[in-house]
Amino acid sequence: MERVTTSRWFAVLLGLVFIAFDQWIKVLALLSLAAQSFKIGGSFAWLDIALSLNPGAFLSLGAGLAPAVKQLIFIVGVGAVVCWAICWALSRWASSPGKALAVYCIALGGASNLIDRVLRDGHVVDYLVLNLGSLHTGVFNLADIAIMAGAAALLVAELRKPRQARG
């Protein structure tokens, strides 16, 4: 039991470090990218580093909603989901570590983006764009990577279950 409690506290500590690191990168982006952007990858430019303040969700979904509705969804709603997800993940840390870690990654990314929304007038600081051939992603950040990695891990775990166990 003590080992499980220790690993949970370690997970909480790592989560706080992740959020602090993500917020630090966002501050650096705000301070250094306001006037310029950078392309990494030579003439192929596979990565753009450019500042974007996103007023919506993924790919600016919901950006055009009324301010009160955005606050309700993106601050109150996301805050409630993040709190639930952290509690759920930590309560299942020993019994279902793979799922718990995946949900925890989603929650940490959501928490860091939620901090942005609260501190930056409802906006999330984004700064990365991938350019892979003709594919150009929307602008995203490290917290978004955690969210997508957690979601991908949950999807893979679900697809690897035997058919009858999926229901």
C-alpha cells in the first residue's frame, strides 16, 4: 500500500513539473515570438514555431461562441472534467496503470491549457505547427501533445481488447 501511495505522490509531483514546464515554454513563446516566427528543418521547414493565442478549443473550435458560453464550457466545464480525471486516474493508479496514465496525461494537458484560459483572458498559448509534406497541422502546444498522447493510448488500449470485452 505504501508503494502505491508513493507512486501516486510521484505522479502528482511529475504532473506539477509538467505543468510548470509547459507554462514556462508558453511564457517564453509570449516573450520571444510576438515579433517573429522560426522555421526548423531548412528548406523543408518541417516545424514552424509561431505564436498563436487560441480563443477556442482544438483547431479554434468554439472561438466564435459568446464570451459567457465560452467561459462556461472552456473554464467551468473543462475545470470539472480535469478535476474528475485527475481523481479517477490517481484512484486507479495501481489497479489499471495504463489507463490511469493515459487519463492523467489528458488531465494534465487540460489543466495547463485551463491555466492559460484563466490567466490570459480566455486564450491558450499555442506555438508549434508541423509541416509534413503537404500536411500542415493547426497550431498546438506541449499540453496538446499530452492530451493527444493520452487519447491515443486509450484508443490503442481499447482496440487491443478482445471483441467481447469491448461490449
